[in-house]
Amino acid sequence: MPIQVITKKLAPWHRDIADQIKVEMLNQVTEEFAQEVKNELGKLNCPNHPDKISYITIMADRNNTIIIKKKFCCPAFEEKISVKIRR
């Protein structure tokens, strides 16, 4: 099965307009990056385990960073896939 790309968004703090704006922008950047990853890697699948699902989770972080977590069906497939952020 192809790689599944999942996003996890931040929730803004209540009654904090500045945080709401920051979180909205971080979530937008996270969604855009996730779409780029999905376009590049979303159709790949492991030749050894075609029925297994591999996951890439992309999360926004309040420190203005994006966190990437990968869970692949096997170490051999994981070694073939590289996800890097370049800005």
C-alpha cells in the first residue's frame, strides 16, 4: 500500500489572538509541506510488503518547527525514503 501522510495540527490557546494567528500560520505551513511530501512520496510502496501501510506524520510545533515522524513496514524500506526540510 502507498505511504500515508498524516498531519497533526496545533490548537490555539483560548483568548490569545497572537497565538491564534501564529498557530494558524504554523498549521498552514504544515499542511503545505504535507501536501508536498504526499505528492513526492505518496505513491511509493514497499516491494517486500505491498500489503502493509507505512506512515509519515507531520506535526506543527510551537517553536516554529515541523516535526516529522516515520513508521515504515520494515527498516529496508525506511532506508530508501528520506524526508528533509529545506527552506
